[in-house]
Amino acid sequence: MHPEIVRPTMLLDETRVRANIERMAAKARANRVRFRPHFKTHQSAQIGEWFRAAGVSAITTSSVQMAAYFAGHGWDDITVAFPANVREIGEINRLAAAVRLNLLVESLAAAQLLESQLAHPVGAWIEVDAGSGRSGVPWNGGGDLHALAAFLAGSSKLRLQGLLTHAGNTYAARGRDAVAAVHDETITRLQRLRNWLMEHGFLGLELSFGDTPACSMLDNWGDVDEARPGNFVFYDLTQMAIGSCIAADVGFVVACPVVAVHPERREIVLYGGAVHLSKDVLLQAGGLPSYGAVVPLHAGGWGDPLPGVWLRSLSQEHGVVAATAESWPPLAGVQVGDLLGVLPVHSCLTADLLKEYVTLGGEHISMLRLPTGGG
Amino acid sequence: MHPEIVRPTMLLDETRVRANIERMAAKARANRVRFRPHFKTHQSAQIGEWFRAAGVSAITTSSVQMAAYFAGHGWDDITVAFPANVREIGEINRLAAAVRLNLLVESLAAAQLLESQLAHPVGAWIEVDAGSGRSGVPWNGGGDLHALAAFLAGSSKLRLQGLLTHAGNTYAARGRDAVAAVHDETITRLQRLRNWLMEHGFLGLELSFGDTPACSMLDNWGDVDEARPGNFVFYDLTQMAIGSCIAADVGFVVACPVVAVHPERREIVLYGGAVHLSKDVLLQAGGLPSYGAVVPLHAGGWGDPLPGVWLRSLSQEHGVVAATAESWPPLAGVQVGDLLGVLPVHSCLTADLLKEYVTLGGEHISMLRLPTGGG
């Protein structure tokens, strides 16, 4: 099967991916919320068109380079959901001349640097850390929220849009109730900050959120204006563990050649390592780390993950599949030269590494390939 | 400083890297061992020339594609140190027509598949798992070593070279004595297998090893014929933790723009995430995970890692630097728009992600960029 696959290759199920997109777009419509999906997961102009077919016209990216790529493919309303990197002011100015660009600011210092160097107006979202502890003005005070809001309100180049957060802490939750609790807390904290700013005369502020767990598991997203989920386009093993999706929703697996079989220790070595899958890891029940689940490939796609079978370690190019004694039998017939599918722990990072999708129909779908890192 | 650096960028100290190469080449000469360095760490034709200047003429790669890249840059004696992937037979045959190619086999099944499809003779090393538990014929029996050796001895296309191992288990060792113990055990096991094969009439077998910890920390490598270390060209935080090198040996750091400063929680957010550094992680003393150490950059290079300062988490593009209370003062003056250096946990994976080096003199050095993953 798949003789054309000779190296680790992302096999993409277009039907599932389009269904994931349509389902989330419909949910956003039902919530009367602007759907601004995060394109950092797929990073593909062609998959972007599947979003356009679902009515999407505004997008999110995680870098200025990614925004430039999608601007070059006809997207003209882009939020770079990352604290503005003032060193990229040249590229920011080129982009802002061409599209409606929104940036994230979380400090007066960054806002002042941008103001002094921006050549064109941009939208500005105040990033709020609503409890995830990564970036943003702390929800519970500290930082310079009032000074920042006042500066933005008086700026002609940075047009204040509202408050934006990424509730990365839903990723530590397991199950709908736990995710709902984090989401409610997140939105309540954003609303409280917005109310406080309103009392200080800052009016018309929108709220933007967008983690895949909350967007997937909750029907009612609450009083928000914009949603920016990204991972849901493919989902992955982490989202399955959280409860955001089931295996039948996952949009791609990595087809990996089998290069060694060790029945004596119930292990199989794959051509498929850290440079293909990423070293993101998921702790399984029982505490054993997993670098991916294993699925059988068949002519029309792939099956559900084999229970009791997991990728136990990754080197640069090797992946070692382990199985419990009860779980070995379905693998007993696997031979050198066969292919096994790996359902990734974190689809965003795996896609970023492999740089190309192949659909079940054999179509090759390209992605952003970054130019040089320097200057 | 470095206004030309606007995104995460590998800053490479050519003097250190050339010194690392020369030191290891000299050690191989002193041991009268063939030096066949692993080029998977740097993946750069230009850095390959620095090895050539140190007298190197035979190399190791971790993939067939990487071998083809270096073959295209004048290397004509290449071992692909990965269990032969029979699905790549087309590319293997093209390579074997052009260069002296060596492959790893660890099973009769793989050897038979190769024999039936090879168009040109290649060298064949029997890979031995001498205790690391990844790939290879188990050192302690099991597998089909005798049948494999007999098959190779009778093959006209697969020319048996000897026994090869990668002692990945030295990476769990800490300090010279612990590394020496693993190395001695590894070499003893290889020798025992070679003796056993000699008793069965398989003569003239060489031994090949090559982990960076043993090659760096031990002056006497023992009774071996070939050494294939790779990581030593750059070293990294993991090698520092093992004891293979000191900070002043590390060949590159990643210059990362500062995008947010949070003195209230003693944290700094960098533009520098999992897609730049990889999610490889090192457990620090005390059990806290680190995704990198932090170094100050200066005009001539960079300083030693700041004690008590570490990269505590990585998202796709964000890196969060944390510091203990005593360690914050040197960071107190850091501002949005500054650069900080990150000394990587695992330089091979970081280099593979960033795809380009910039020397302290401002020269850009390119690397292998793979074509499409599929077909």
C-alpha cells in the first residue's frame, strides 16, 4: 500500500478537515461571534481556501512572516496573535500598507515603540493574561493597563480594538466540565477588566478568545465578540486526551516506514523521529510518556489508534513503538518495509516540521516555507 | 546590538566550532581510529568544509536525503547510520552509483529485501544494540545475528564491514566515570560479539562506535576502528549536563527578540518557541524542566549562561524565561526589543529547525533544506 510513500509523510483526510472547519464555523455563527481562525496549525494557502469556502474572511497568524504569506494569498484582515515584535517593524509596515493588520500589545513600552515607528495605522488588541501565565497584561492587576489603554486611545496609528486572551490553561484540563470552568473564569476575568476600563471611559471594547478545547467542547461561548481557535482543523492526541475530539475527527496521521521489528521486546522502529513529529509529549494514564499513537493504514485512510501501543521514544530520525503484551498481536505481522500511521501528539508542530500534506487522493498540498531566519 | 537580527537566529562562533572539530580530529588520530563524523548535527555543506580542512574524508548521515545532499557537495564515502529504509531503494541506488555508500542492517529480512533490489554494491554494517534499546541486533542474543552475518558474507551486493553501535545510553550518564562505565560495557559487548562471529568464521570485522559523551570525555577510546560522533561540533546544554563540554565550547546560541517583560513574576517572553528551539527538554537539578539556558549577547559573541535563569516553557512561537529571585537583577534592565541568547538543550534539533547559521562576522551559512516529504 502507498508505494509512493518512502519517507515520513502527512496523510490528510480532506473530508474530515473540511467537516472540522464547517462544524466550527457553524458554531461561531450560532454564537453570533466573529470567526477568526488561527492559521498557525495548517500554515497552508490551499487549506485556507477550505476556510474561505466556509465563509471565513478574517484570520489569525502567530508570526509576521505567516501573515505576509497569507496576505500574499488574498487574505486582507489578519491578526498576528503574538506580542508585537518591534524588531520586525519593516515587515509590519509593508504588511500594514497592504492589509487590515491587527497587532497585540501588552505593555506601554511596546506601544510607544510601535507608535514611533509605524508608517500606517493598525488595529491594536490589548493582550490579557487571564490565568495562563504566558504573555499579556495580568488579569488581576499589575502591569500598566490604564496607561496602555490611555496611550492607545490617544494614538492615531494604534487603534484600540479590545481585550484578547489565549486560555492556554484549558490544555491542562480534562473533560468538558473542567474546560468549562477554565473558560467561564477566563471570560469573567476579561469582562471584569472591560467593565473597569469602561468605568474609566474606554468604550466599545471587544473581547476575543480562542482555545480549541473551549471552542470544541462548549456550545455556548458566552459574551464574547471573536473566536480564534486553530488546532481544531486537525486536532491531535492532546485534544483527544482533553476531550475536544474523538479519534475519528483527527485530520492527519504521519505515515512512517517500518525499519526494524523486535518481537522479543514487542517494539517496532519507525523512520519517523523528532525532526518529523516534534518532541512534544503527552503523559499517558500511568505516567508513561507518549510521542504519538499508532494507527493501521488502509486503502481508504486509517483506523483508530491501537490500544496499548504508543511511540515510547524519539531520536532525531528514529521512533520506537512499544506495545503491552496483550496489545502486540495486531502488530505481530508487521514487517520491515511496511507503513504504520502515527497520530501526532501536537499537530501544529508536526505540520510545521513536515511542510507538506498528501491527501488520501494523492494530492500534494504545500505550506509556508520560511525564508532565512536572519535579517 | 545586532539590528539585522529581527527573528530567532542561530549565532555561530566559527572559532569555537573549528576548535571543536580540530580537537576531535586530533583525538581520533591519537587513538588511530578512522574519524567519520556524523553530519546530522550541522547539516551544512559549508561547515562540512571545515571538517575537510581538519583532514576528514569519510562522513556519517542520518538519512538517505542527507547523504544525497553531501554527495552533491563532494563527499564520496558516506555511512547512513540508520536502519536501511528499503522504501528508499530508488534513491539508495542512485547514491550507490555515485559514492562509496554504507548502510546499516539489523535483520535478515532487511538484508534480503536490499539484496533483491540493490543495483550496485554497498558496504553493510551490522547494527548492534549494545544496551541503548533503540535499534540493532541485541548484544545479548536473540535476533538472527548468525543468519544475518552468513547472508552478508555470501552477498555480492552487501559487503560486510563489521559491527556498529550508537551508545545512546551515555546520554543518561552524568560525569566522566559514569560515561566511561557505559563505554567500556558497550565496547566489551561489541568485542564479545565480534569474537563469537570470528569463531564462526566471520573474519576481518571492524568495530564502529560514536557517541559524543564518550568521544569527548575519554582520551582512550579502546579497541575500535571507527568513531562517528556528531553533536560535539556544537555541543549544547545536554552535553554540558553530562559533562562532555563546558559552556565555552558551545558553538551557537539562538538570538531571540524580547517581546514582553514581566518583572512582577520575574519572567521575560521571547520570540523563540517550539518551532525554533524544539521541545527537547532537560530536567534541571531540582526537577524543573528547562528548554534552554539564557546568555547575554555582546558585540563579540555571548557570555556564559546566567545562573538561576532558564526557559521554563515553550509554545509554538513563545519562549518564557524564568528567574529565581536572586537571579533576576542581571535581567532587570532587559527591555522589549532587546535580544537575549538561548543556549539550546539539543543543538541538532534546533539547527534542523532554524535552517541557517549567521556567524559572529555576519556571514550566512546555509544548510540542507529537504524537498517534499512524499513520494
